[in-house]
Amino acid sequence: MTEHRFDGRVAVVTGAGRGIGRAYAHLLGELGAKVVVNDLGGSMDGAGADTGPAHTVAREITDAGGTAIADTSDVSTVKGGATPIDLAVAEFGRVDVVVNNAGNVRFGGLPDIEVDNLDSHLGVHVRGAFNTSRAAWPHLLAQNYGRIVLTGSIGMFGLPDNLGYATAKAALLGMANSLTVSAGETDIKVNVILPNAMTRMGGGPSEGMDQLRDGRPEAGSDMAPSLVAPMVAYLAHENCDVSGQAYLAGGGRFAHLFVGVTEGYLPADAQKTTVDDVAEHLGRIKDPAGFYVPTSLMDCVGHYMSHR
């Protein structure tokens, strides 16, 4: 029997009708959480809707002895993002955990990519996470407790044809940092998961993804979504004592991802620094030895301006 149970807790998981979100919902339900399974049921690129996936997963959880209800709202809208939170409170009396997993992917890169590609990614990944988190926040503050998991991606490091996706996923790191600072001394933790798994989202017509998939088996492989779920369950648990952090999970490995700042180069007379000085000392500017990891904007400024 694991000590990391969720008895008495209520979790909302968006994009939980398939793939990784389904694995999260199943594990949380298995560990005792009451789960709101949200999924619009759209295509990989975010088009259309299908009520089937969310209801299927909710039924799977209840058939296995758990408690779950389905929601098919579009979290990219303000009303749709609030609906699964409101449903959790109405049906179960509270909300403790929000796992923002809903996403879409439309491959494209410069010079051919259109602005609607960027907008579609920001709408689901960023605005969707914002809408649900915003709706849940008053409840979390009132009970002085909550766990929010945002979904980033190593896709933010870039492929030739994932510009919109990479941009949206990188934004979640900033959202987690800002929400963590806003939470202050309350017991509200906000973290980012960067999952590594073979799912529908990893099946698009991308040269980069084709290279990543090369030689890997499909179903039942070492890249199964279930191998990501334990990290998310920890980040969603009351024992989680970290916030504003990002973690990779999948393929049997777990790792911490962070943004660091080098000590950099400090010229003798900043007022007389030239572009030649910058070029000459670029190696020192880039040297990672002695880097630090900022915990907030003010912490970053404090480190950077410590020479003043």
C-alpha cells in the first residue's frame, strides 16, 4: 500500500480522454482521488469535438472501483476552463488538484507558418492552463491548499517545424514561476511536467518526430504514457514540497529541468564597454561554472545587480 494516496482529494485532469492525460486520470483514480475527466475530444490539431473519450475514461475509472465524472468543455475559453472546476466543486464539494494537460499540435515553421498556427497553440496550452488555474485559484486560497501541474514539453527546445508548439510550451515555465510567487506562503504548489511518451500527439507529419520515433516499437513500448504518471502523481500529492519547478518524465527516467544564469562578465568600467569587449569576453559570459537558478524576478535582479 503506497503512502501517497489521494483519499478525500478531488482532481481535475484536462485532456484526459486519451494518451498521457488518460494515464494521469487512471492513476489518480486508482490512488483514491475523485476525478473530473475533461476532454473536448478534438483532433490532434484541435479541430472538432467528441464526447466519447472523456466519458469512456470516466467509466473506466468507475468500473475499476474509483470515482470519476466526465466533462467535455473547451478549456481554451474562459467559460470552458471554469466548467470542470465548477463541476468538481458542485459534485464533490472541493477541488485540490488541477492537471493542465489539454493540448494540440500543428506542425509548421518559418517562412510558411501562419499566425493562426501560433494562436491555436497559445489558445489551448497557455490560455487553457490559465483559464482552469484562474478558476481554481480562489478555492485553493480559501482552503490554503492546492496542487497545479502544468504541461510543458522538451518540444520547447525546437524542431524545424514546431515553432508554435515550442513557443506555447516554453510559456508554461513562466506561468509556473509567477503562480508560485503569487502563492507566497500558502500550501499551493505549481510545477511543470515535461512528458516523454509515444502518443497521438507524437504522431504528426514532422521530420523531427520521425527521427525521434525511428526504431521504437509502438504499443507497450518503454515510452508508454503510464511511465510518466508517477511523476505527475507526486507533483499532485500533498507531500510534494517543491514549486515553480519543471521535471522530465518518461521512458523509465525522471529528471529536473531548470533555467540558470551564469556569473557572467563584469567589465572594469561599464560606461566604457564596447561591442568589442562583449565579443572578446563572450566565453566568460557563457561559462556555466558558478551558475545560479533564480527563484523569482527579484531574486534574479538581486543576483545580477549584486555588484552595485
